[in-house]
Amino acid sequence: MFDFDDACYLWYVSDIAIPFYYAVLSAGSGIISLERENFAARFLSLFLAGYLEETELPEDWNTQFHLLLRLRDVTLYSVLHKKIAAKDRDQKIAQLMKRLRSRIEDKKPIAEGIAELIVT
């Protein structure tokens, strides 16, 4: 069984952004912002340590990374909006969609300033 939901061609940085996004999303819903940012920084640092053993990052990866995180918010919001009718959304989904919409409107990624903290 394979989930082709996210099968697409994107920049290699997307291979970092997508697992990072969902790790932070799943870990961050019930914790305060500072704890979420600390988790995000640690996750990215450890993830990149392994990633950099195999390949180099492009020079402008930080910019791509933040844009791909924002794209993931738009993608997830669109899927939830399309797949779950407003009347069928429980409180958890409604809150998630509210956070997603807020980040989309504010043009902010799920975690800010993280890529700049990582020394590559």
C-alpha cells in the first residue's frame, strides 16, 4: 500500500519541509509557542544532520524551506476545506483550520526563524 497523496515533483528542500511540517504540527498543537519553536529547532537540526550526510543543501534553501512550509499550510487547509463539510467539522478540526487560515493570511510558516538557526 502506498499513499500517492503527496506524489509530486518539487524542490529537494520539500523532502525536508514536509516531514518537518507534520512533526511540528503533530507535536505543537497542545504546547506553547516557545516549546514548539524549541522542538522545531531540535527536530530540524537532527533531521539535517542525517540529510547532510547524503547530500548538500542549495544555497537559498532557507527561502525555499519557508515557502514550502507556507505551501503545506495552503495544501492542508484546502484538503480539509474540500473533504470535510463545515457542518461535519469537530472542534479540533475547526481550530486547526482557524490556525492554518491565520498563518496563510499572515504569510507566516508553521515555525519561524528556524532555518536561520541551523548551521549547515
